[in-house]
Amino acid sequence: MNHPLKIWLLAIRPKTLSLAVTPVLVGTALAWAEQRAFAWGPLLAALGAALLIQAGTNLHNDAADFERGADGPDRLGPRRVTAEGWLSPARVRMGAHLSFAAALLLGAYLVRVGGWPILLLGLVSLAAGYAYTGGPKPIAYTPLGELFVLLFFGIAAVAGSSYLQTYSVSAHALLAGGAVGLIAAAVLLVNNYRDLETDRRAGKHTLAVTLGRPSVRLLYALLLLLPFALILPLHRLTGDALWLTGLALPMALWLIRMLWRAPIDTGLNRLLARTAQLQLLFGLLLGLALIG
């Protein structure tokens, strides 16, 4: 591969970027359902900042995993630009820093809109994005990775997006954030399930390494099914329209079946991408129910 644009697109992992988009859309739809509050500026800025933080985290992960020896030739996951030698670790890390810097610029506008709570959330999100694979004890090398995703790609993102529209955070925002965050955590769980053996050899003590494959398959099912129960209290806002989210349930059951039957090979990459698609579908259906 020698086209620079294709290399950088591969590095930011576009198939995972919907994980950053979905909670912002859900939080904005929730603000409309609760208070009929909506403004384009905060929505677009929040989407941009979330995408930039996600891209920066992916870039930093690419360089850091290569330098720590986690991305070897026996890797089952998609090709990584640093491991392939297409970009140097320094260039990839510089790309991560530029992404985080651009997110800070958008964050300045968001702080002007939302005040100190958004400043605190933004700084914590940036620090967490760096700490995921940076520092002496990266989050990605511990069993806490899925919890990190639940908090930052679910609860914090939905609550923060809702706050930017309404200047308040409700219990509904926490429930909706938990629902989309659980499916986002399932995406990481598939990734770590696929890489369990190589991660163990590289010294990564992920949740999958800690639990083992049979327990991971059970946890994956829980992460995909629990969101449908978690959003039931949102019926007060959506009325009968909440049934729309049930349209995502067959896909969730299909994915659970796929993981139980899938061999440990590159086919798990498709399962990972489809789990991300499930989160987007669930979020869009929930958003439609909230604004309908």
C-alpha cells in the first residue's frame, strides 16, 4: 500500500468511528425528547470533537502497540500501519497529537457553550484517550478496557451531549448512555477475544485474557442484550415508539450466535465491524423513538 490517504484512513480505523458518533446523536435526541432543546452548533462541534478523540486514540494505539510488541506477524486483526512499516511510530504519534489538538480547538467552543462541566469532561476524555495505550500502565493492557469504553463512549458522551443542549443531566441520559456504551464495550470485547493468545504473549492482561473464551462469549451476550432492558424506563419519553429499538434485537441475537460458532481466525474482524454496526443501528432507532 503506497497511497498516503489510504494509509492514514486505515490508521484511524474508520469502521470504529461510529462508536464516537452514536452517543452524541442519542444524547442530542434525548435533549429534544426531554426539553425540546436543540442547537446545531453544539451538535456539530461535539460530533467533530468525538471523532477526533476517537481517531487520535486509534492512532496512538497503533504506534504504542507496535512499540510494545503487541502487533506481531501472527496478529489476526486488520493490518496496522506502524507494524507494516508504512508509517513510522513518530509520524503516527504526531497524527494522534494533531487529532487531540484539533479536538481541543472544538472543545474551546463547547466550553463556551457548556461551561466548566464540559471543560472537565473534555480534559478527562483527552487524558483517557492518551492513557488508553500510553503511560506506564495503559488501560488497554488491563481488564478495565471495556469499562473505559462504557464510561467514555457511552455514559459520558450521551450525558455530555445532552448537557450541551439542556444544561442538565437526567437519569434518562445515564440509562441511554449505559445502553449504547454496553454495545460499544462489546466491540472491544470481540477485539480482545480475537487477540487473546497474542495479547497474553505480549503481556496484555485484558478482560478476555483474564476471563477466558467461554466466559467472554457469555459476557458478550450480556453486553448485547442488557441495553434493550436498560432503556425500558425511557418509555416515559418515547411512548409506544420505544418498540423501534426492538428492530435491532434480531441482529444482536445473530451476532451472539456468530461468536459462539466462529473459529478463532480473521473472520472475527467482520464480527467486530458488525457489532459496531449494531451499536449504530440501536442508537439510531433509539434516537428516532426519542424524537418521534
